[in-house]
Amino acid sequence: MEAQISHTAINLFFVVHNFSGAKTYVDELSLFLTGNTDVNVYKVYLKCVGHKEFSTENINSSTCIYLPEKVTLEYDPLYYRRAAQLVFSNYRELRNVILHANMPEQFYFVKEAKEFFQCPVVFTCHFLIGSYSCYDKITGYSGENIDKVNVLEEFVTELADQAVCVTEFGRHTLANIHKL
């Protein structure tokens, strides 16, 4: 008689950076993972233009969670904390949660969610804002908020249980700067 193996689904929450290659990365990885019946994919979209309240919909076997845009353009840690509390109050019964962040600005959301679920965090580093100093000088970018982003990058890499870099340069940079 063969033993029955009980499989418990993994509930994977992607915090989506809704621009450029970071969004494409999440979309492609989500499509791949939803083909696996043991993975439930949730995509959290923060600061959604046009969304006035919390809403969800199913797209391509993923649950998309939309949070309204914030009132000001300033980086506001309280917005991200409240967003995490709202999202995860609706999913408090889930177990086997993994959180996947894609930008340093998602730190406060990720920190709150990790505390709520006691779950592992994966951080994919798509951009190294602090490494653009040469480009910034050429384009005339004044560098406002660059220190804040570097601090958030450090915080999120410390919070993460695993880090993924999409380039070899990123891997070396995170290893050297953040001692990963």
C-alpha cells in the first residue's frame, strides 16, 4: 500500500513594481508558477492610479490585489504599512506564505507583511539606484532621494531571507555593499 503524501499549497505574494522590466519579470514568473498546482500566486499592486479603494480580480490564474494611489507624491512609510495591514487582513487565514519584493521602496510593506505572516521574504534586485551616479551627472539628475533609496535598499536586503539579482553586476554590488 502506497503512503499518501499531503501537499500544502504555497501562497506566493509578489509586490509588483508596475513599471519596466520589473513588472515583466513578475508577470512571466507568475505565468510559469500558476501552471504549478501547488502555488497560489497573488500580485499586490501599490499606488494604483484610478483605484479609489481596495479591490481584487483574477487574471491568468493569479489573484491581483489593487490598492489606491496615495494622496501625496512623497515617499510615505505609513502608506505602505497601512497597505500591508489592509491586504493581509483579508488573507489572514493563509499559511505557507512567501513574500517576494521587487523594489527597495516596498520595504515598509514587506516588513509589516513579514511580521504579520512570519513568512520568508525573497527580494529581487532589479535596479541599483546608488550605482547610477555617472548616468546622473550626464543627464543632470540632482540625486534627490538617492540616500533614502540606498537606506531602503539596505533595509530590504537585511530583511530578505533570499536575494535574487538579475545581473552579475547587481550580484557583485550587493555582495560588496550589503555583504550578502
